[in-house]
Amino acid sequence: RSQIQTRIASPRSLSSVNFYVSPVNNRNIDDDHAVSNEKSQLKKLNDQFLSYIERVRLCETYNNCLTVHCEHIKNAQ
């Protein structure tokens, strides 16, 4: 058991542990940032799509009103 503790505490083993741990931590941070960025982009695109759908529905409603209005004018003549 003391050999294991000596091994862990030796400078050479610590530097090799730090070398291998560091890229994993950086990769996790980069992955987390990429996922967060992707979620943000998807939310923005979803909001834009919802806005577009609302405008299309508004235009359809307005178009139906104009169609009814035109029919009333034709029938009045």
C-alpha cells in the first residue's frame, strides 16, 4: 500500500496524470459549450419559425376577410 502512495505522489506520475486528465477536461468543456451553443441556436430558430407561422396565419385570416369583403361588394352590385 505504501508503494501505491509513493507512486501517486511521485512528480513523474503526477505530470503524466495531469497530462492525460487535462485533455479530457478540456474536451468536456468544449463539448458542453458546443451543446449549449447548439441549444441556443435551435431555440432561436424555433422562435423564428413560430414567428413565421404566426405571420402566415395572420395573413391567411386577413386574406379570408378580404375575400368575404370582395364577395359582399360583388353581391351588392
